[in-house]
Amino acid sequence: MGLECKACGAPLPSQATSCPACGAEVPKKTRLLPLAAFMLIVILVIQAYMDKPEPETVESAPAAETAAQ
């Protein structure tokens, strides 16, 4: 499967940055793996934070009541 210029339809070399026929700039391919890895890490951090149990507050009796008993 060869690359084609989107402007003129001429065949492009695989490492071309511009079309040799018309001079149109060839868009760069985006790499999805780094973006997907980053999003996975963000999701895992958010999930870990959401699953973290809240600290339980212990209601202690006032010191005067415990000393009187």
C-alpha cells in the first residue's frame, strides 16, 4: 500500500515530508501508543484514588465524662 498525495494524488515515498509533484506538505502520522499509555496511566491513578477508603473518624467521649466514671 503506497502513500498518495492528498492534494494531487501522486505517489509519495515513505519518508517524504512534501509531495515531489506539487510541493504540498505531507501530514505527519500521529503515534497512538504514547497517548494510549498516558491515558491508561491517568485512568489507573484516578481509579486508585476513587477506590481509596475514606479514613474513619472515631468519636471519642469527652475526657470529663470518662474521668468521672
